[in-house]
Amino acid sequence: MSNGQTKTDVILIGAGIMSATLGSLLKELVPEWEIKVFEKLDKTGEESSNEWNNAGTGHAALCELNYTNEKPDGSIDINKAIKINEQFQVSKQFWSYLVNRNLLTNPQEFIMPLPHMSLVRGEDNVNFLKKRFEAMSNKPLFEGMEFSDDPEKLKEWIPLIMKDRQSNEPVAATKIDDGTDVNFGALTRKMFDYLSTQNVEVNYKHSVEDIQRNYEGLWELTVRDEKSGEVTRHQAKFVFIGAGGGSLHLLQKSGIPEGRGIGGFPVSGQFMVCNNPRVIKQHHAKVYGKAPVGAPPMSVPHLDTRFIDNKRSLLFGPFAGFSPKFLKTGSRMDLITSVKPYNLLTMLSAGVKEMPLTKYLIEQVMLSKEKRMEALREFIPDAKSEDWDLVVAGQRVQIIKDTEAGGRGTLQFGTEVVSAEDGSIAALLGASPGASTAVQVMLEVMERCFPEQIKDWEPKIKEMIPSYGLSLVENPELIKEIHATTAEALNLNDKESIEN
């Protein structure tokens, strides 16, 4: 063991989109700060941020029906959709800032324009979608959204889905052309390429084994080099834990009281990927349906055009699954070792409450390929088994905690930052909408953890993100300006050439 201890300003654990975003923001605001990154794997963006491990929707709540709920009086609550869309606009502004300064290049390698659509069947669902459209389409954030329940119009929009459809069941869709496909793996790699030119030290194949507070009030990390086995210690004034599913264990090791009473529930995902170029060419959109009753929100079925390795792909899913691992590259002991005396009751309560969900996930794991093809044929009636392969996607860990509304052991489906009272350490837990809202989430980390500096940083933050501190809903002119400037910077205006 090496006892040489090194001190630094900031340590980021995990080389995914969250650490990349926080590192990039801090380097623009305080370039003199020293930043170190420790990543367990041999590359950046290989777990939750990898393009094959997440939906890449550019979650802007344009098509995801689980962000708009029908209230008991029949009206549609679109507040969550507004919030998520505003957060995605923040991400686009920061990416545009980096591109305009040549800190990121070739934006088409990480973001592409793509229509976002919602598709429903059955009279009740068609009525719901129509009400949702009426509630959203008059808001400037969702300008340009179209609705149709005309099968001929839908054939124009989604020929692959509507072709040879025999059913007389009512069907309807909404479409908005300002959606995007985001390759978060490529974006993460680009951001770390930029950070490596800013004297950020990225250590691959390095696992953080322990996090303790020392007598000076600094955080001391015990880090193992996976190649040599050497163990070193590193001290920092501020630590960010952005290790995906691995964050919970590290938060527990830190011992901060804010992390007590939190558990994790792992959910895995699988996608069907089309291998037939003729089929891929017939579809150009992200089309989201409604989740089956009892399914978790992350299991909303969708048929997605994706741009991966500069090629068009077509994915359908996700099929949820259960694995006790907290990371795709994790250990089967992850779930068991996350249970501690202080979260045992919370975890047990969740176990009882979530029996139907657990049963659903296990059933999903057991599905045969033909059963998965049946689900796909709900979208593409003439889908052929030989045209589709199964790909295992990423592992997500949903937060379990006690809440006033849900009681003990309530499963949370969002993302959440847990930080120490003094702001010296923060961890990101949870899943969707995750990567798409990374910039907003990291701004919140900085506001919470650097309250004394944030006022001084505000002018620079506003230069990077013009809408910072403002509500976009209340500033329709600013929305138009942001849509125009980000589309220009990120090359999102050339929709026709991409479609062809």
C-alpha cells in the first residue's frame, strides 16, 4: 500500500455524463481548481451514459406519456412535462455554449433532430391523448405539436407502424418535429476529451473502496488501481459521487446522516435491435406508447430511431428485468450488501409493497423471443423475428425511501441529489430522466454545495445558460430565442437531409 496522500480541490467518482457535466461547468467557472476523476472501467461513459445503455430520447417530455397524468376531474396535469422540458433546454444551452467556443466539435455526433411522437389505441386513450395535446400545444415550450386520429395522416407520419394494419380500433398520435436523439455516450466522451485539455486528471481502472472524513475536515478516499493492485489515498475538499448504480454503496461508506434510510431497487433493461436496413429506413421518429398496467415508468414501450456510431439504428423496448447487480459490470451481491441496519425496515417495507413489480420484472426476464416479438408486433404488425436481435441495456437503481406521501419504503422513479449539510459531498441517485437533465441537476449541486461562490459565478453561468434563474414558461420570447440559437449551434435545422 502506498501511503502518499495527495490533496486536490474536487474529486469526481465515475466518468459518466454527470461527472463530465459538473467538471465542465466548474472548469469554466473556476479554471484554477484542481479536479481528479476516478473511473472503475477502462473508458468514459461505459455504464449508464453509454449509448446502448440508455434510451437517448433527449427527454424533453414531448412524447413520454408518464410525465402527464390525468387528474380525477379529467383534466391533464402537465407540470412535470413543463419542468423536464425546461431542464432539457438548460442542457441544450450549455452544449451550445461549448460548441460555439469550439470546446466541443461536430455536434451531429451527439445530437440529431428527430420527431417525437406519442401513439395510443382505444377510445379512452385517444380521448386522453387529445386532452393532453390541448393542454400542451398552446404552451410556447411545446409549440408545433400536431394531433391526428386520421389513419391516412398517421400512415404519412409512421408508415412502418400503420402499414397493413387490420384493426378498426381507434388510434391517435401526436407529433412534434423539434425532438432530438441524443447519444450520451458520444457526448460524455467529447466532454472528457475537452476536460483532459484542462488539466483534469482522469484515472481509469481505479476503484474507490472507501470514503472517510479526516481530522482536517477533508474527505479521504481509498482508491485501488485495478491493474497493479496498488492502493493510494486522495484527499479533497469536495467529492461528487456520480457512479450510477454504484453511488448508493459509496454514499453509505461516507457515513453522512443524509444518506441513511435510503435503499436501492435494481431494474435492468433489454431492447430489440433491428438488423434489417430496409426496415430501419422505413421509420424516422421516436414513438412512445403507454406502459402496461403494473409496469414501472421506465418500461414505457417505444420504437426509436437512434443515431449510433454515425449510423441509423432502430430499437424497440425496453423490456424490464431484474438482476441483483447495481451496475451492468457490478456484483450479484450488490443488492444484499446495500441493506444496512439503518435502512432495513425501509427495504423490507418496499419488498412487501413492490411484490407485484418484482413479479412483473421476473416475468419479463422469462419472456421468450417470440413473446417479445408479440409485443413488438403491437407496434409493427408484420415484424419478422429474423430481423431483430436482443441487446441487454443498462442497469438502473431506483431509490427507496420513507416519504410522507407514500409512507415507509416508497419506490421513487426520479433522480435525486443527496448532499451533506455542509455541502462537502454530494451523490446522484436514481434514474429517469437522468442524462437529459444533467446540466440542471449539476447546477443544483453547485447551488447546494457552493452557496458562497454561486453569487460570484452567476454572471458567467448566465453567459453559458441565458435562461439561468428564469422560468421559461413565463418568458415566451426567451423560449423562441433559445430554440433558435441552440438549433443553430447544435445543427438541428437540417431535418430533411437526415430523414433521407
